[in-house]
Amino acid sequence: MASSAKSSHGDSPECHLFAQHRAEYARLQEKIAAHHQEVTMMKLDARNIAAFFTVLLSPGADMRVQLLTSLTLCFNKPEGSSCCGMAVNLVSASEALSALCNLKNLTITGLPQPEKDGWILEHCTFSLEQFCTDIWYISPGLIDFLRGQKQLKTLLLIHNERYRRYDPDRDSLISHLNRNFLKSVKTLQCGGAFLVLLNVSRPNCLPPIVNLRLDMELDMLVMTKTLGALSRLSSSLVSLSIRFKNKYPASETSQDRERGVQSIAKIIHSFAEDESWTRLRFLEVRGTWYSTVARKDFLTAILTHFPRIRALIWIPSTFANETHRLQPKKVASKFLLRCPTLRRFIFVGPDTDVVNDPSYLSYMKVSVKDLYIQGKLDRFDDTWMDGEVFFDRTQFECRKEEAEMETAEEEREEVNE
């Protein structure tokens, strides 16, 4: 009888009405959330940038656009798309950007002349926390724009293949800089020349950069200056990614091969020899030579200079002839079992051509004699930005376990009392 009553109560019109209201409420909440996301975040490319600028600058423009906090402008057409959209007037682009006042995150790529088009940022009034662009750093207006960004925490200067390959005259740029230039930046991606600019303009106080990605050219003069600037970041760096844009040549002569196999070890010794890099937890090296000797030298350099490293990514671009039967697990074991604090090792071998669609293996040290193959990662190319957090779960778990044990101990003491 009770079950019958319950069934009839559950089928009552009131229950159906409440269920319908709950469903409507859930749909409304989803709509509100989606609407809020559209208002505060926008990603535009060549197909719709011009239309967006037109709407933004038109009389009576929707004021909700002013609430934008995150904006991505890619002036290139999407890959594989035949639609280029309307031509973009950069004067309109500059006026539209100056009309936005609440932006915190801005990405600008694909401008027609990245070495000249930085002027479109000259009249912007927003205060960014993250800025990503492939505009060349010596482009007129860009340094002045960055100088006004007092709250900027993440700066990503993407290497543009159209950059002219010469070392620019920095005297006029340095005169615009002072001790407060980029003082809040914690995460930086740049070429070696920009780091040298920072070092020259602020000889006594580089920003306290925590995460750094260096896109390096094989220009020995610029590289020497860059590594000198890098050596001054030993007290702040936690995550470091060094990526060489040009491949090391596959050497056939013993003399050339000797120079090649020692290159990565020499690079580390050159910037790390005078300081103890005890804060560094994450290291990534791309674009170097691999051989048995290179591996041994690299391992020695890590043991010497980075005693507390926990995650290592190594992606050589050129491999010695001896590596045709290379076994990644053996390479991983050499590093994981020799480096006491190393917990994660990722190695991309000679059979992998496309790094971002990797058939790499990620190895994790479970114990002194036990290696665990994790497989592919959800993120790979930008793990340097939060390498310690992304890879190093163990420290957080240990602290959590210790806190739980302390709480349990306190509870036991209270019971005994």
C-alpha cells in the first residue's frame, strides 16, 4: 500500500511540474554561463576581425563588448580555409583596441608587417596580466606599450620566421627602459636577443622570472650574450625551456662530431657554472645533438648544476649513426636512476618527426628500481609554463598526506585526554 501511495505521489502533476521547472532552470543556467563566456572571451581570425572592429566602433555599439577580458586576434586566415574575410584597416584596429578598457589577456598574431605594426598598441589603456604576440620587440610602439603594463605577469613573444636575422641597434630602446620595466613578469617566452636587451637595460635587477622559454638561434655572438644573461636568473628560475630553432648538422668527421656531442653540456656549463641552481625543478632542451657521449655529458651537467630537478624533457633534432637502434627506456633509466630527485623523463627519439603529435614515451620513477611508462600527455608544448605544477604532483600529495596525519594525531590526542 505504501509503495502504491509512493508511486502515485511520484506521478502527480506537481512532481512533473517541479521536474519541468528544474529542467528549465538548468537550461537557463547553461545559457547564462555560455552568454557570460561569449561576452568576456573572444577568439577572432581573418574571417571576422574586420566585422568585429566595425561593430565595436559603430555608434551605439553593444556595451557588453566593453566587458571583454580575454581577446585573441589572429590576422592570418585559419589553416585550410579559403575564406580570407574583409581586409583589415590597421587604423581601425588601433582605434578598436583603444576602446577596450577591461582586457586582462590579449593575443595578437599574423599582422602584415610584424617588424613595424606594433604602433597599433600605442593608445591602449587596459592593464594586461597576459600578453602573447609575434610582433617583433623592436617594432615601433611595442616597447612603449610594454613599459606601461605594470601588472603583466605572462609575456609570450612568439618567434616569427619573417624576422630579419641581424642584431638590432638597441641604444634607442634601452633609453626607454628603467628598473620598473616588466617588473611583475613571472613567465616569459622570448628569443635570446630580447633577454639580452633586458640584461643590458637592467644590469642590477632582472625581473624575478620563474618560468622561462628561450627560442635560440645558432648565432654564437648572440648565444654567448644570451647565456650570460641567463646566468643571472639562477635565484628565481623554477622552469626552463631552451629550444634551438636551427638543427645541429649531422657530423661525419670525428672533429665535427666531437664539437656536436659536447654542445648541450657546454651550454649548461657556460650559464650555470658560477651559481647553484637549487630552485630549478623543470628543464626542457630541444634541437640539440644526440649520441652516447652527448647523453653522458648531458647527464653529468645535470648532476653537477641542477641537484633538485624533478622533470626533464629532451628532444634532440639530430642523431648520431649509432642511434639507429636507440631504446628510449634505456635512455630514461640512465637519467632517472642516476638523478636522485628526478621523477619524470620525456624523450623523443629519432623515429618521431612531428613533436606535437608525439609517439614519445613519458617515464616516471615510482621507486629507485621501478620505472613506470605513463604514455602520452594531454599537454606537451607549453608544459614549461607551469612545469613544476604540471609534473610534480608528489610534493603536493606529500604535504596533503602529512597534514592529514597531523590532524589524525591531534584527534587521537584529544580522545586520549
